[in-house]
Amino acid sequence: VPADQKAPARETVIEWLNEAVAPPTQRWVRVNADPGLMAVEISALAQPSLAGVIIPKVEDASQMRAAVRLVADAEIARGLTPGALSICALIETAAGVLNVGQIAAVSGVSALAIGEGDLGGELGIDPSDEEVFSPIRLQVLIASVAARLPIPPIGPVHLDVRDTSALRGSCERLRRMGFRSRAAVHPDQVSAVNEVFSSRPQEVERARAIVDAYRNRQDTGRGAIVGGDGRLVDEAIVRAAELVLKAAGDERADPQ
């Protein structure tokens, strides 16, 4: 958004937040990286209809802590419950990648996202070359899991808005890597993204069977078990199953 259009754009976003949507949808807003604009935007946008704020170009923990304070101050000013707004740190610079573990550990951070367009430009890497970005994606995933963030890491946009088949394949690779959502750059991408990252019935049923069998066996004082498919089931497998159930909104989910 050009500098002279940022104020009108902000008003448009506020109008959108005030509109009723059906079905109910989580609404997130990416604010500007400039500290002055960020403060103005977070203050103006903080309201009950806003689910979370995406902080771009986060490079270190001190920058992230400052953003968290801005959100907390806005919640107080607007009479919102402390912590009502989730906060996502967008990692899209080389410094951000190097410091991603410290960024994830900042109190108040809810999620990490990776932005490969700007990052690729800085590193001189083609953003469409997913194989090259795999190690960086893993860094973001590991930092997210190590910090026990409540929202799994969010994948990057797919720049080709016409090739739905390539988008689905890219989403599948992200999903296998541990990502549970991704950003979209065009409305036509939303359907494919939602389809790939939504909970799959067969996965949910298998997760239920694993959790139920393991908890029943624990009641008898036993540890690891062999599941109905012949595979070993231990605490690590159960934790993964609980994450599947949590994503599906199943009451059996109880990840530690």
C-alpha cells in the first residue's frame, strides 16, 4: 500500500472488521513493520472481531517484545481481555531466521510464519525453489515446537495463483513437514489450502484409536503398546495424535 494510501486502507480494514461474516471466521491483520505505523494500526484495529495480529519482518526478540507490548496496551485501551489477540511473528529476513528460537520464546507470541518472498530476495534465492527453503522451514518448525506455541507454524504464500495442482502439491509437502496452515496471496487459493490443511476423517479416527488405546493401557500400569496396525505406540506417537485431535476440535485432545 503506498504511503499516502495507508490511512484510507486502515479505515477499510476497520470497516471489514465491523462487518458480520457467516460462517464465523477468524480475522487476522498484517500490520506495517514501521514502528510508528505499527503502533497506530494496532491501536486502531484492536477489537473483539480481530483474532490476531501478524507482525512482519521480525528480526530479534527485542523487536518482538516491543510488538507484544503494543498489543497488550491496545487490549487494555479497548477493554479487551488480556491475551485476547493472538500474535504471529513473520520470519522473512536472514536475521529473523538466525534469531527465530529467541523470537518464538518471547512471552505473548502465539505463532510463527515464514515469508519466503522477501527472504528469498535478501538471500538471492528463487522463492519458488521449495527444496532450497526446506532447511529454513524446519528451523521455523523446530523453534515453534520448542517454544510450545499454541498455533502450529504457518507456511509461506504460493506465488503462482493459476496453478492449483502445484499449490496442492506444495501444501501437501508443508503438511508432511509439520505446518498446519499457510498464507494465501489470492482468494482463488483459499479453497485448495483449506482442503489440504483441514483435518482428514481417517487421520482423526486413527488418532482417536491411538489415544484411547494408550490411555486405557496406562490405566493398567503399562507403557508403550502395539497398535492395531502393528506399529509401536509410545508417548511421542500419542502426543502427535493429540495434536491431530486438537486441530479437529476433538474433546480427547490433551497435549502436554
